[in-house]
Amino acid sequence: MEWLLYNTAIGAGGARCVFALWRLRRSDRGRVLRERLSRSRAARVSLYVLAIYAAVGFVALLRFPAADGVREVTPIDLVFSLVPRERSYSAPFADTIVLAADEDASAPENQTAGVHPLGTDVSGYDVLYGVCKGCSTALLLVIGTMLVSFPLGLFLGVCAGYFGGFVDDVVQWLYTTIASIPWLLFVMAFLLVFGRSLFWICLAFGLTSWVELARLVRGETLKLREAPYVRSAKAIGLPTWRILLRHLLPNLSHVVVITFTLPASAIILAESVLTFIGIGVQAGGTSWGRMLVDSQVELVRNPPIWWVFAGASLVGILPLVLALNIAGDALRDALDPRADL
Amino acid sequence: MRAYIVRRLLYFIPVWLGVFLLTFAIFHLRAPLTLAAVQLPQAPLDRLQAWVRNNVYHLPRCFNLPGDANIERADGRVHPELARQSLFHSQFFLSAGALLRFDLGTDRTNKPIADSLGERIGPTLSIMLPAFLLTALFSLALALLSAYLKDTALDRVLVFAAIALLSVALPAYIIGAQYVSEGWLLIAHVLRNSAVPVLTQLSLSIPFLITGSVLLEQYFGIPGMGDLLYAGLVAQDFQVIKALVYLGAFVYMLSALATDILYAALDPRIRLEAGAG
């Protein structure tokens, strides 16, 4: 029954996101946004790419009890269980097994079990399967990091900008300090001490990536603090928390969107780097970084097994990072209040 | 200008204190036995306690109070000899003192870490400096080209290439944002006006010379700083990692200082604002 609860929680989170997007679409702001975004085809395409990756990652987060009742499988597992498994490596679109000269290539036992657009890995699993599972790890990492860094960055940034004075000094000191330590070193030290699970990776990323957000939010709050509606809210005696929550935060949403995309692509890249160094996702886990690390030994075989590497980098990481960058740039332009309409 | 530099130098003190506190928090706030259990999963208690003692985690955390000398420490022993030490014979004050003396300590094999750093800085710089200069030149040229050809097919190809080779993407992006469209005025005007963001980006990538070389040195077997970092991680040598964190922060702060002074030299407004504030 646990899986039911778990799926409901995940589903509720997903539905909440979709609902928020749908509401944004219907709102005036969303219409303006859509109009501005529709000017660039690259931006539209990258938003669709993001949606696809997010959807695959989300589906791969769901869990169902497997037929044996012990393990749990994801819908991705179920889909790929329909794809026949090879005995070992199979190149993309290969349909015959490499044979000795005297064997008959057309004999049924010498055919591959199926055709795999991205090939299969050493144990015969489809590379596309690994790429899809990697999606969910990437999604978890990004969401987990944001869950840490957004509240931190928003809270500290708003407080620093709104209260000024001593609070401002302390927050500035805090983020200057964190920015002073190269983040990769910070993350490594943190993971070395706390352990290497996904939870700590997210926490370490989150603790280093709130700095940029806090800086921007602080600057924006400094400007908004003097806005007429904030001053009148203060004048009629609203409690401070209400001014912060109801009047300031909603008007900072564009800063949040702008600072979302670059860290997201940095997180995805950082995961590969950490995994390469050996403190990221451990052996046996599924992530794009793990696939890259594992494919390293296969690249030096003769003939080289290049498709695991190509699958993880060209199908997994590159399109997503590219889409995040392009969409981020487009959103930044579209949300810029100074841009002409 | 001199007042500005002095003020900027004084700013080192609180930030350096912050770096120390943060590093201390990472390495010393967890309970010693939990820390040992992360390093040695499934090890029996006596091995964990030996680990605690070898890493000097049995010392009191903040103050060595005289009355506490007979308390059993995390290594499972009583340390009556602590009663003869001063109030400040603790994890906190010993690390703070070592840092003030620029004493980076020794690694697992009792080799001074400062020596290892001295040996390894040569190979790292011999690779990373040319790489850094090439990156700067290459991304400047590409970005100027990309900005000049904004919204053409070639611009998109360049942006694509920049993202694909993300190491050069950031400098390239920043300058790419400073669009100027007319002819060869580009270089004279853009380069001067975009000097500030370019300098920021370049100076911010200086600490990356240390961390960024981890992959490179690991891949090609170069005995540099990145290799030291990797070896420290594999050996779970806290002292080495701590030393590298300090070093990274120090390099970052120096490069930020250099950038700020360059800014002030390039743009008198910054100097004046800082002087007024």
C-alpha cells in the first residue's frame, strides 16, 4: 500500500505543477508571455523539449509492485519489458549478430532479438531505457536542489532587501562567504563528510546555488520596497509578514524563473562531473553521469562501443542543457519588464 | 583609489572568517562517530573509535573546560591529559590557530600538505594557464563574431557550439549579450564597454583552474592539484580537502580583489560610489 501513497504524493506534486502552468497560460501575464515567446521558434521548440524530458522523468518516478511482489518497477520498466533483451552489446539499428565466417547470417538463431535505435549495453539492456531512467535522476536532482535553494534564496534575499541595515549586512556576508568557496570544492567536502546519497547531493547543490537568487531578489526587493503599493500597505498597518508574503513575493516571480534555468543545466552537468570523480551517483545507480563513466571503458574496446556514450551525452544531456539555456534566455527576454511589447 | 583598495582589503577579514566558520561547520559539527561511520561503513565500533582518535576528533569541540577532562570522549576513552592543556586546546581553536599560521597540516602519510601543493602547482599551471588564455581569446573572438552576426544562422551555430562546449559558454554568452551591430566599430566599442562583465567572468573562472583540472588531470594522469584533490577524496583525507577548500577560497578572493581594483581603474563611478558609501 505504500506505493499507492507514494504515487499519490508524486502525482499530486505533478498535478500541482501542471495546474500552475495551466493557470499561468490562462492569465493575462501568461498571454503576454506566450506572445513574446512565440516570436522565437527555437524557444518554443526548447520548451517542448523541456516538457518531454520532464514528463519522462516524472513517469519514471512512479512506482508499482512488480509481478514477483518483492521489487518495485516504474512505468518505464514496464514499457521496456516489452522490448526484447539482447545477449550483450547491440549497435544502434543492428539486426544481425557478428558471426564467424562459416556461420549462416540468415539463420533465425543468429538474428538479434530486436532493433534498438540507441543500441544496447553490455548486459543487453536498451540504452534508451537507461536514458529514460537518467531523466528521473536529473529531475529529482533539479527539484531537490530547488527545494533547498529557492526558500533559502527567497527568504534571505527578501529579508536583506526589505529590512536593510544589519540583516542586509549579515545576508551579504553569508552569500559572499559561500560564493568565495569554489562550489565544486564545497560540494566535494560536503559529500565527503555527509555521505553520497541523492539527498545529500541535492542539499549540497542547494546550499551553494541560492547565492545568485538571493542577490537578485535582494536587488529587486530594494526597488520594490519604495513602490507605492508597498508603502501604502505599510501605511495602513499590515503586519510585515503579510507585506512580504502577499505583496513582495508574487512580484518577484520573474526573478525566480530567470534564475531557474541556468542552475538547472549546471546541476545536470555537475552530476556527471561528481559521478566521474566518484562522489556522485554510485555504481549500480542510474544517471547520465553514471552511464558516461561506465561507458568510458567501453570506448577503448576494439571496435569501440560508442553508443552508450553517445546515448547518454547526445540524447540525454546535450538536448536538455541546450533547451534549458535557450528557453532560459527566451524567458529572460520575455519577462524583462523593460523590453518593448 | 588608495582608500578604496584599503577598504577592499579589510573586507578580506570577515569573508575569510566566514570561510573558516563554514569549513569548520562542514568538518566538525557532525558527531565524530557518525562521521566515522560515513567513512567506514559497517566497521565495528573499535575501528570507528580508532578513526576518531587518528583524526583528532576526540578533542573537545569548542572549549577545553577543565572539569570535562574525565568525560569519556567519542573514541571511547578518557583523556585526563587534557586537564593539563589550556582552555583553547579544542578542535575549533586548534584549526583556527593553524589557519592563522598558514599551517595546512599533514596528510595521512605525515607529509606536509604545503609541500604537496608546492610540487603540484607547476604541472597544473603549465596546463591550465595556456588553456585559460586560449579560452579567453577563443571565446572573445567567437562572441564578437556571434554578436556581430546576431540572429543569423551562423549566430545560432555559434551559440550551439558555445553551449556544447560549455566551458567557454559563459564568457561567450556575456559578451554576446552586449550586442552592437555596426561594422568594425565592434571591436573598439564592444571590447571597451563590455570589459567589466568580461573581466568578471574571466576572473571568476580563475578558481576553476584548480577545480576544473580534476577531470583533466584524472583523465590524462597529470600529477597536479586536481589529482591531489582526487587522491584526497579517494583516501578520505579530510586535511587535504580542507587545505584545498581554503586554497580555493583564497584564490577566489584574490581574483575578486584584482577584478574590483581593475573595475575601479576602468570605471571611476564605482570608485566614487564605494567612497561615498
